[in-house]
Amino acid sequence: MSGFSIISLGFAFLLTVLLTGRYFYFQEIRSTARRNMKELEVELEKIDCSFEQLVYFITLPSHLPITENAAKEDIHLKYDVEQGMFPRLIGLKVYIENRKDTLMIAYLSMEQFRIPMLDRLYAREEMTKETYRKIASAKMMSSGTHKEIIDEVYHQLKVGQFDMGG
Amino acid sequence: MPAYTYALLLTIILGLLTNIIRFKGKGWFNRYIVTAGSAVTIVCIDFLYPPLDIEWFILLFIGIGVIAFRLYGTIFTNVLAVGYMMSRDIPFEWIEMTVYPLFAVSLAFLMNYIDKLRCQRQRRLDLSLHAFKQLNIFREVSYKIQQTRTEDQVLQIMLTAVTAGYGFSFNRAAVFLFSEDGNYLKGEMATGPLTPEEGFKTWQVIAENKYKLNDLFRMKETENSLDHPLNEKVRHLSLRLTGNTIAEQAVQKRRPIICRRIIENDPMMKRLKSTLQMKEFAVIPFFHQQGDIGVMFIDNPVSKKRITEEWVDQILPLTHQASVALYQSQLYKRIEEMAKKDGLTGLFNQWIFQEDIERYLLTKKQRPVSLILLDIDHFKVYNDTNGHLLGNDVLIQLADMLGSSVGTSGAAYRFGGEEFALLLSETSLVDAREIAEKIRDLVEKTVFPSESSQPGKRLTISVGVSSTEIDRSMKAAQFIELADEALYEAKNSGKNKVVATEEYVL
């Protein structure tokens, strides 16, 4: 094998690691969370989480045309993942996307995403920080949480974050 | 299939295996596995497909080692690479001697630069999140504070904003205001749990119900608070100011102080530790241009999160806003009192009397309401003889007596000049007459300054009493007129006596 072939093998290893890293990272989070939740005898979808730390970058209720005319289907979520050799979920971006424009309207930081049940276990030292993070990441990645976040954001867009009417 | 294809397949499989394994552990495990994975790949290819230019393949191991461990990776991988080549009797030429370390150092610098960019990006994101969150909180707090006028509501809004997850997310906050003599800080209001377990319960309820900041404000307003015990405890707590306590230092410097550990010499810290189990906390002064109001203590006994200067700084604009709102609410309260009360006697004035009588007649139709009007006999003589200053003293003395005589069943008013009124709810004419007689008797027996100058050598009053018992459909003007006529009758029939409407009407 030539020098070029050997270098291409090096690239092949590197590309495999880089391109499949995110997939295996997410898979591992899901399987670890499933295992841990089984031990705790709780379903991931049924544990309560808080969206208190979802920070909005627009005034609510917003009068921007893109938000005023937004339907629930226009709200999209995107993972904010640290790129590179060691992928890590660091947050969730909330966008409004329509045919004309895309606007990031909110962000939920992974560090700030709290789950009361896990907080209690962590405080009692019955759970490590690493496990907490994996379960919280899995919760953030679950479809039920996505639906809840979209509902929450849509409600805020239409009614206002603090329900000023009250 | 050619050897290259097998080697490529093997490389890809080993890459996949590395990824399957590396995420199963912590961060350091991940770094070791990916570095080890590259090493295993090199060794496998070297053993299965010799001879080839393995020297170039070793760059992969060095590169991944540097990415994973930076400086340590640079040294560690270079040493291992050279060791491996020596063990395999691979000729070690000048190119390896220069390219390996050069490659490693260059990559280390590049990674260092990327790390810096990442840190800056993360920092920018954190700052924007904090700034937007702060802005949102201020918007809500300002709106809420605009709607309120009382001190309690201002404090509730501020404490909720400081402790709620939608707010600044501190676990507990307690406000202490200076006592009137300035010797104590008196517990005013607090929010948060007494124990971590209580905190988790509250936290669970909030998450389950997805309460927003405004929901929490509303709950506080309706006193359906989730953290009543702490509030009760703080309200009964007074902290003595001894000259150099942490709160006094914060007030003097007009800046927050973070207490990382309890200092036994500070009695205030000891008290906070023994009563509220505070271990690490921040004290934030409340002040405005006119002076100091008090302090707020904040801590995190549930999450045990370290209190940082950055987070405390974020609260400051809110406490300044609350301080001004508190000062304004105090001013409003004073102005309101001044508008309602007679400046000399401290009794309610004629304006409030008119408001109250209308309200009493409107809301208490089923129960009798009685009115006592009284006037000091020969008060003009008293004033002419003793001067208006002494006359004012008599009015104050009489007002105090009336205030204490009326109790909780009604209110006393200065009706005008030396004339006073007592409005008594749920009091029959007979009972009102009895009260009036007691007051008249008390005044007669009380020694007033220079009363010997009065006709009869005593200061006396004449009293007229009326009640809605006579006619429940009576309007306020008619009600007052009846009492006034009874008073006129008492004056005309010899003074120092009580005349009830019934007697007069009959």
C-alpha cells in the first residue's frame, strides 16, 4: 500500500469517528436513560421537567410579523450540539421558520434544564452528575418534551410570557 | 478483494467500535477510548498488512491524542509513537523526528485556538441568555410594581422574582427592614423553603403545574403561598445591629457582600445560621437617595449552588427598583393618612366620616348603626381665656379619649372645630346612649388643663345620639341631622348631658 493509501485509511478512521459520533452519542444517552429510568421504576415521558429556564429573545407577546402569523407547525426545534470529536448536547434552539424567513426566538440551555425528581436524587447523592446529565439530555431529546416545548412557546407567542392580563 | 479494501473496511469497523464504546463512560473515558481506538487501528493494519508506510498512519494516533489531551497528548503520543517504531524495528528517520513533534505542536496550538473560540462563543451565549432573562424579569416586575402601592406587595413581587425559576432562581430570599429606632433589622417577608426536602416538594409542585412567574405572583397575592413556614419564622425574627455586622457593612458600603462561611464573631451570622440554617449567603442592601431601608438575604440551601458575584450583580437593578418602590409606597401611605386624618387630633376627618357613613348605611342595612355627635361646652370661653394652643391640647386629649372609647365597633372623627362624631356599627340606640353617657361622664371627671376657667369650673361636653333603628331607610344627611338636632337639644337644655333622638323625637 502506498503512502496515499495509508493516509486515506487515517482519514477513513477519522471520518468514521466524526460522522457517526453524534449518532452514537445520542443512542448512548437514550439507552443509558432507559436503563436508569428502569432502575428508578419511572417512565422518562412521565417525569416532570421545567421550562422556566427557556429564555426568549423577543418580547412576548411579540408583534413581529413572523411571530404574529406563526402557526404551531412553524415552530421548530434544533439541538445545539458541541461540534468536533467529542459531541455534547448543550442546548435546544427554538426557531420560527416559514417560507420567507427563519428566526431564533428562544433557547433552553442544557445546564439550566432542571428536573425536580433528579434534583432530589442528586442532592441525596443517589445519582451522579454524569447520570443526571444523560437523563436530562434524554428528556430534552424525547418527542413528548418537544411537543410540550412547542406548545409552551406557541402559548407564549400568542398570550405573552407573563400573561399580562392577570 | 484487494488488501486496501480490507484495510479500509477494518478501519471503518474499528472506528465504529470506538464510537460504540467511548460514550459509555465519563469524559476522560471517552478521550482515552478514542485515542486507544486509533492506536489499535494502527497496530491492526500494521500487523495485518505489512509492509506499508506505517509512519504516516501514526500521525492519526498523534493527532487524535493531541485533540483529546492537548499538551499531555502531544508528549504522550510522540513518546509512544517513537517507542512503537523502535519496538517494530521501523527505521526512524529525520522526517519522523521533525514531522511528529511539529505536527503535534501545531495541532495543539490550533486546538487551543479552537477552544478559545468555543469558550468565547459559550460566554457570549451565556451573557445573552442572562441579559435577555434579566430584561424579561424587569419587564414583568416593573409592570407588577406599577400596579401596586403597598409595601407588602412590592416585597412579594421582588421576592418572587428573586426566587422563582422564571426569575433569578435563588432558593430563598428574606427581607429585613430597619426598625424605627435603627437598632434592629426586623424580619418583614421571606420566600423559600425551611428545609431542602420542603424545597424539593415545592419545586415538584411548580414543575408539575408548570407555574409561571405571574402564577406565583397571584398565589402570593391570594396568600396561597407555597412557603408559609419560612415567612412566619422571618416575620418573628429581629436581628440586633451591633455596629459591625455583615448587614451593616453592606449598608455602609451600599454594595452586596457574599458570606462564604459563618464567622462566629458576627452575632448576626450566628443568628442566621441557628434560625434559618444559612451557611453561605449574600446580603444585599436596600437604599434610595433619602436613606437606607433594610437588607435582603439570599441563599441556596436546596440546590447548594455557589452564589456568584455575577448573579448577585444581576439582582441589583431589581433591588434598586424595589427600594424606590418601597420608598414611594411609604410616601403614599403617609400622604394617604394625611388626607384621611385630622392633622391636630389624628382622628379621621370630615371627608372620611362622609364616606364611612354612606358605606355603613349601604352595607349594614340589617343591623342598626348609631351616630354620636358631641361638642365641648363653652369652648369659645376656654379658648378666649387660655389661648388657642391650650385649646388645641384639650382637643387632642379629648380625641385620645374618644379613640379609646369607641373600640372596635366603630370609628371616631373630628366633625369640625370642637365637634366630634362617633360612628358605631351594629349598635342599638340604647347601647349608643350608654356609650355616650360613659364618655360624657369620663370627660366630666377628667382633669383638663386650666379647666377651672370654665363656667361650672369643669370642662364638659354635650352629646346627641341617633340611630337607624328609628328609620332603616334613612339617608346619611337625615341621619346626621337627627343626631345634630339631639345635640342642639342637649345644649339648649343645660349642657353636659346626653340626648338621644328617640327622647327628642318623642
